[in-house]
Amino acid sequence: MTGPPADRPRDLLVSGHVIVDRFLSVRSFPAADRTVPVLSGRAELGGTATNIVWAASRLGVATGLVARVGDGFPDEYVETFRRAGVDVRGLERIEGRPTPTCYIIEDHAGDQRTLIDQGVMGASRGAFVPPGWLDDYAWLHLTTADPAFQLRLMKAARARGLKVAADPAQEIHYRWDRRPFRQLLGSSEILFGNRSEIARAVEFVGARRAEGLLEFVPLVVRTEGKEGATAFSRAGTVHVRAAPHARVRTLVGAGDAFRGGFYAAWFAGQPLVSCLTAGTRSSARWIEGVR
């Protein structure tokens, strides 16, 4: 593993959701046809792409975004990215369209229910594919977004010599189909996912176990919550335990934070086991609310 080429000053470009997360706290979830009071609420900058670049940049990774936002996306959030050193050349604002928004309901037990309004991220027609400044980057990380757009961006990035990581996350269950997913996987160096997502990927390629994915991609990284994380590669399998956390502020974005920590170690040239360990530590800090 090596860092970015000397002629590519930035490490990681992430294409995915930049979202306004609206949290609602309740004592318990309502039964059908019942109402429960909201105890508190808050709005935060969120989304898979946001969380990954946030966690990675905090650990020294030079990051950038490709995403679309719409009406109602606060200008101060863009400035937040800039102050963190995140490249926002690929953050496109579309007027007259709703900005992507998640509604996250949390109960006292820490369980969650999530609704998403895709807004301008719902379809890729007319979406902006970055021009020549793609050459600034060594890697492209493709996470939640319209599959058609992600495949177009992947093709452009590969033509410019970038390596690609596939990470469709929960959207593998409802936005990706077998054929486009195989196209994505066949052009990628790494596949990220949790247990459910990797199981879906296994189904898409007609394999029986996660190791079967290695016929299509050299490295599979599977996050496993309280059990830690496992990496499957053609050199063998590596597992690490989860890092402990002192308290739970939120579980939303913990998997994305794992990726940020993983990349920090990856671009530092550390061995795979250290990359997994760095990912679990980053995830634990995120859960505690340390950002």
C-alpha cells in the first residue's frame, strides 16, 4: 500500500450524499395509528460523503466532494467544509430543487428509524461530472448516489488513472441491480459494506461467501458493529475487534467514520490490520461525539 502519486496532491475524492440530517428524539416509536410526542430535535450536516470526508480530513487525509444539493442547503455548511480543508469544487447547487434531507427518529434505547427525501440526488439527468481536476486525486470513493451517475463518474476517473473504491452502502438493497453492480465491482480496488450489504453483494455475483467476491475485486472490507471489522483479500483474511467507546451520542455515520479512519492509515502505507484498527478507533470516537 502506498500513498498518492507525487504528481497528485490530494488523496481521496468522495462521491455521495451531502444531506441535512433532522433528528427527532422520542421516548418510544409509535404503534400503528398512534402518535407520540417529540422530546427534542436538532439539525446537522450529514450524509455518507459528508461523514467520510469529515472523518478522513480530521485525520490528515486530503479530501474532496462530488455531490448535489438544492434549495435550503445552508451556506454555512459549505463554509464548514472549506474550513476543514475539504475541496468543494464538486459540490453542485441546483436551484429550484429540494436539498437531500434525512429524518432520523431515535428512541431512548438507541434504536432508529430513518426516512430520506433524495431531493436533487434522486436522479442523475444533467448531473455534473468533474472536469480535468479529477487528475488532482489518487482515489475515488463511490458511495450512496444514483448508480447511473456513479458509473459515469467511475469511467471518467478510471480514464484519468484514479483507483476506485465501491461503497453503495444501504442503497445496494434498493438502488442497485445485479448488472450495474457487477460493472461497479469489476472496476474497483476495494468494496466496503456491513454484513447485510456484503451479503447482498455476494448474491449479486452468484457467490456463496464473502470470499467469492475476490474473483471480482481484490479487497473486501466488512464492518461488523460490536464485533469489529474483517478484511478479505487474495492474501488471506484479517479480523480486528471493535474499539471501545465510553458513551453513545449517535450511531448515525459510525460506519462512514470507520472508512475515514481506514483511509488515514491506508494513505500512510500501514498494513491492512492497522487500517482496520484505525477504522474501528475512528468509529468509536464518532459514536462518542468526537469529531
